[in-house]
Amino acid sequence: MTAGAAPLLLACGSVLLLWPSPGSAARRRFRSLRVQPARAARTTPVLSPAGRRRRRWVLAGATGAAVALLLGGLVGASVGLVTAGIVDRVLGRHAPDDARELHAALRRDLPGACDLLAVCLAAGVPVASALAAVGGAVPAPLGSQLQATAHLYRLGAAPRRAWAEVPDALAVLGRVLVRAGESGAAVAPTLRSLAADCRAEARAATEAGVRHAGVWILAPLGLCFLPAFVCLGVVPLVLGIAADVFG
């Protein structure tokens, strides 16, 4: 082992263990603690797919180089290449899905937007103005989607046409506003009901995630007790049966 191999290997391992994914709870908590300007706080920086690939390649290459330096020679180079490939595959498999992240971000801010729209429309504000005002109040990407839809309204597009190309997460909001525009029914109670349904859905998803995390937390604990169970329970039983059979 060379003199610089151990620190390099330790550093690469620490980076891999502490590197949070863009959707992880640790990174969201860190972003919430930072002080940002009021305008910049509306948008969340998202790393491009090319940037994610470059970062993944750098981490995989650093890990492979550390393994190559640790082992040395032709064997070390071969094992380092294999290790770099494995690390790249693992990081790529756990890379965030852009469509899933967009859907989650839209659904997260949708209840508050529905409540604000209900207040605006109940006060007699036109749909286009209400969408523009709420779009400026809620963070991206939901705010950008609402402002784009408001722009189509102001250009004279029909309600169905204005909501035709929104993401699936906003389709239910579009149906509510289109139905209200065509029938003239009061839309504020429906929007409040939609906000309550979205909050209940988010609460159910959170509870399911907590239960899922509990299973994965208890699984290593069970594996820790498995050797003791085998040594204290299974081995004496097998020895007792063997003594009865052969004794």
C-alpha cells in the first residue's frame, strides 16, 4: 500500500457515504436553513442531467483510482476499473427521476395554491388574474405552470385549451376550473375540497414511507440477532438430536 492510498480511499468513501441525493431529506433541511433573497427563494436549483452524469463519473473514477492505488500493479488497475464501473452503475441506479421529482414538487405546493385560488375566485377575481397572482405567490415549478396557464387565458384561449398541456399533477385542478367555467358553478368549495384531498394524500404517503423505513431499520437489527439465535437455539438443538441418534 502506498503512502497516499489510505487517505485517498478514506476520503472517497466518506464522500460516497455523505453525498445526499437531490431529493433527500438532509438536503431539503439544509436548503431550508440557508438565508436566501426573497426572489431567489422561489426557485430551487436543480442540477442538470449532464451535471449529474459528470459528478457520478468523477466519484466513480476517484473510487476506482483509490482501489488501484491500494492494490497496485496490473491487478489493482483491473480491480479499480471494475470498481469504478460498479460505483457508476450503483449511483446511476439511484439517480433521481426528473418526472417523479416534478410531480412531487407540483403536488407538494398544490394544496396551498388551491386555497389561494379559492380566496381569489370567491372575491370575484377573474380566473386569469387569479392564476397569475397565485403563480407569483407559490414557488416554482407550480408557480411557473400557473403563470403560463394564466398567459394562455389572457391570449383568449379556451379553458380546455389552456389546461390541455399541463402536467398530470395539475390535471385535476384544470378539470375543476374548466368545469366551473363551463357550468358557472361556484368553484371555491371544490378547490378547498381538492386542497384537503391533496393534504390527505400527502399525509398517507408520508405514513407509508415511515412504515417502510421502519422495516428497513429493523432488518439489520434482526440480522445482528440471527447469529445469537443460531448459536443459542439451533446449535444446541442439533447437538441434542445428534446425541440422541448416535449416543
